[in-house]
Amino acid sequence: MPVADRLQGEPCHVPLLEQWSIRPGFMLWPSSTAFIGDKSKGDYSYLLPVTNDEGQHAIARVTNGVFSLLATDVPIPESCQWGEICYIVSFLVDRQRQRAYLVGCDSSFVSPCDSTHVYVVAIDYAHTPARLTFCYTDVLTDVDITVPLLNADGDLMLIGGTPKSSFFKPTAATWLIHISPSSQAAPAVWPLWKKALLVLISMAVAALLVLLLRRRKKKQADEMPLTPLPDAETLTAAQTENPEATDDGEYYAELMRRLCQMMEEQRVYLDPDLKVNDIAAALGTTRAVLSKCIKSQQGCTFPQFVNTYRVALAQQLLSNQPDIKLIEVWTATGFASESSFYRIFKSITGVTPNEWKSNSKA
């Protein structure tokens, strides 16, 4: 039943227990072995082994009477190459290292001192989601897994046990299983100042790369000035100052043709500092007229119109160069920042640059 009795207060309903049930025999060990909280801070948290109707194992966390399912990066293994795994019914917690251990054996294991593989699931519960590490041994003989211990180094010890043939002749077998992170070979750890220095150098190199790319694009834009397109003089002064006075539809169509020609041939959209005033002056018109022309012909604003060219070029680069880095894409297509590149790309294509890149590879 999904009801929990409490030492203080009335029994409470626990929705979690409607789908998950605590494995029988949990209190075989003292509850202190499953305690992960901090009494000095009023945190009374415990880990409970739970199962559902499909026999799936999971971990429940109880904090001050509140039940929740502990999120893990991978499910608890149910079986291995030797068959089904049978876990004993409590956790062994190493609070110093913020790790909990779930110990198991082969399903054929009947009684202490039988031979079995030993399985250990290490749960780094301080992480979100909790990281699980699965370990196993060769077949161990005369092994008792019912009362495992942790030594001062945080390694698992399986000690003694009584053979099934006699309860008066305990075995002296002792097994030490190295499971603590500190007992395993670890890579050299850099001092904090070295890590900080490496981060600063990486940021400086990235900033320098962006600056050089922008300068190159700026230089290209300077070498290719915005000049009126051929036959611009055919547009009369009356049309430029007041296109509504004549056939504004015809005027806007011609102006849009010249604008598209400028975008395609001179690729002025590659300049991240491109302004509508610059384009209007190059086309021999005003900002207001050009904005109204784009709205009338394309149904969008000047920035939206320019961004369609930038996104189209970005799509082409991502499709033709699968190994290209995204920083190279957005700096090469005229976007002012990485955030605007991601936002505008998705608003036009409906997918992120990474998703487009993955679809192109497929």
C-alpha cells in the first residue's frame, strides 16, 4: 500500500509507492548504513531499494519524509553475461566520498560460502543525475555477501561466513574489492590555477579568432564598396522621392530586383554591421522607401530579408563541409554573435544548426 507510517504525525500517502514498492527485507541492516543526509543541517535523507511490477530495480530517496525517485544516468543492471543478478536488500553508504553501493551475486547463489560472482553498483548520489558505475569480480569461493563492510580506504570487504555444511566452523576467507575512486589509478590532477589559466588562454584564442575573422570580412566589404547598380540613373528623381506619385508597384519591383542583384553579386550581407541606410544610398533611394519596398515585395523587414541570405549560406556551408565548426559558420556568414546565429537560424529553418548539420550527414 502507498502509505507510510511515521513516528510523529498521522500516516501519509506516498504517490511514488503506487508504482514502486520497497524491496522486502530492507531493514535487514541498520538504517544508518543507508543514511546520506547531514544531521547538523537538519537533512535526514536515506536511500531505499525499490522495484516495480516488471521487476525493474531503482533507487528511492527519502528526505525528511518526502519520497522521490533518484534520477540516474543509466538504469541499474538487471543481468549480465552470467545471467540474472540478485541484489541484497540495502545500500552501503560512504558518506565521506558521497557514494553508495548496491551489492549483488549470481541468482544461483543459495547460502553464505557458496561460489558466486560479486556485483557492485557504485552510486555517486551527489551528482544530478546520479552517476552509476557497474563492477564485477571473477567467481569467488567461500564468500559471504550478506554483511559487506567498507574499510577506511572506502573499499568493500567480504569477511568470514559459515559453510552450509556447518554453522560451527566459520570460514576465515576474506575478500577485498577495490571500488573506491581513490584506490583506482587516476590521472594527474592539475592545480586550480593551472585550470583557470588554461580556460583564460582558450577564451583569449577564441576571441582572437573571432576578431581576425571579422576584420577579414570587414576588409572584404571595404574592398567591395556599395555603389549604385548599373542603370540606376533610369530611376527618376520623382520616383525616388515619391514613388507613390507614379507606378509604385513597378518601381518597387525594379528596386527589389536591384537589391537582390546586389545581395547575390556583391554579397553585402556578409558585413555584420550592414545598415539599411548604406544599401538605400547605394541604390539611390531613401531608407523609408527601401523598407517599404521590402515589406511590399517580400512581406518582411530589412533585417529579416538580409538574414535569409545569411542562413542560406550557412545551410550551404553545413551541407558541403560536414566537419566545419559552428564558430566558423556564423562568423563567415555575417552574423554579429553566436546567440543571434542560433536564434535566427532556427526561426527560419525550424531546426537548430546542429540538427541541420546532423540531417545533412544522414
